[in-house]
Amino acid sequence: MTVPILRRLADLREQHATWIRAGELVGVVPTMGALHAGHLSLVEAAKATCDRVIVTIFVNPRQFNSPEDLAKYPRTERADAEKLAPFDVDVVYVPDPDQIYPDGYATSVSVEGITDVLEGTFRPGHFDGVATVVAKLFLQTGAHKAFFGEKDFQQLMVVRRMARDLDIPIEVVGCPTVREDSGLAMSSRNMRLSAEALDKAGRLYPAMTGCADRLAAGETFDQIEPEARAALQAAGFGEIEYLDLRCADTLAPLQTPTRPARLLVAAWLDGVRLIDNIAVPQLSD
Ligand code: AMP
């Protein structure tokens, strides 16, 4: 089965209009391509609840912090189309760059507050790029539901806030992180890791679940943090940009998981920046 690829907004709109006339429910899965099982789980979730599914593939230059990172980002359109074929999606929208940022484009969407911490601290402007492109993709696809991974937990919160604040009539659905057997969260960036580095990367998830267990047993974050950092460094990780326990609703720092909490990490390994997060069981008062 070949996958129908559209590259122009006008063609997408034409297709979309026929679905809306038929009263169909449209879902969208925004991606930057280099698809793996994590992305495909979002496609599956969309297929399960929507009549029509659009997968978007757009490597958004505005959300990258360095031209090198953007240049190194994998672009694998043909392989992506092959991976999507079994899922019977209705359209793969791979917009030409001028369909997103035409000449003279001057508008940016910026979400305040929750973007000031964690990824926002280390990737200035990143979430403006994300919020801008996702707002455009929501409006261009006219989807009723959008599917995002909890792998990018803060991004999921930013996208939800943006859609709510701009009254975009779309339901943002968060889907669980898909992991390798080692526990490593699947990511397009993992492709840049050597076999040896992948082995080291597999130590991240057990370290995080170890932290979550200790927090759930009543230790405070300050008590466990030094050992957790040392364990990651011993595993071969370089700079740990953040390792934090945060409130899952506001991202405010927490010492103990007395409310829904998330442990979030960003760390470098062999020149690749990895991020991950897990829920921490809540302590009863
Ligand atoms: P990206 O192509 O990296 O921008 O990711 C596109 C979407 O896939 C985002 O909503 C991500 O959160 C989601 N995603 C990426 N990796 C995973 C994963 N391992 N499990 C679930 N969702 C993921």
C-alpha cells in the first residue's frame, strides 16, 4: 500500500473539506520524521479513535538551538513512508517549507510560565518554535484530536496550554513513552549513538526508576539527587543539565511526591542530548 503524501496546504484543505462534509473525526500526529515505534504508537492511538488520520512530517528549523543540530537531524522520508504504510493513514502531510513559513512570515506563538524551566532553561526559544509550528499545524490540518508523546512531557504541557489559550478547538491526547528493552526511551536522536553509547544509555531508565522507588518510599529529592547524578556519571554520561522532581500539573519543584509528580532528566552522552521522564508514585499524606 502506498501512502498518500501531500506537500501543499491547498491540497490538504481540499482533502480535509471532504472529510468535514462527511462528518468525520480527524486526528493529527505531528512529527519531525525519522519515525520509530514511539511515533507509530501515536499513529495507532489516532487510528483507534479517529475516522481520518493525518501524520505530519516537518523538521521545524525554529525549534532547534543550533544550525549543527538542525543539519544533523535525520531525514528519512522514504523509510518513514514505508513504516506508515501498514497503518493505513489517510494523508502524510510533508509541507514544503514555504507552506509553513512563507516569505515575510512574522508571527511567533509564545507560552509563558511553564516554558521558563527545564528544557526552557537550556534551550532558549525552543518552545516558541514548537508552539508556533504546532499552532500552525493544528490550524492547517483542522484536526479534532492531536496525539503527542509523554516522552516530551513539557512539550505536551506547552501544546495543551497553547491550544487552550488560543481557543483552537482540538483535544490534545498524551500517549505513554515507548521504550527499548533496556528501558531507553525511543528517540530519533538515538540513531546518532554508537553501539557502546547505546549500552550506556540503557542505564538511564533503571537509574530513574531507582530514584522513583526511593521517593515513593519517603526519601526526599535532596537526599537521593547526589547519588543519582553520581550513578549517571559512573555510567558514562557527561553533563546532566537537569535532574528534577516536579509537580506534574505545574512543573513547580517538589521534594516529595505528595501530589502527581514527574522525575525529569536531560543529560549528554557522547555528543547526543537525551531527555526522559517518568511518573513517580504519589505518597499519601
Ligand atoms: P518528534 O518527531 O521527536 O518531534 O516527535 C513527534 C512526537 O512523537 C512527539 O509528540 C513526541 O513526544 C512523540 N514521541 C517521540 N518519541 C516517543 C516515544 N519514545 N514514545 C512515545 N512518543 C514519542
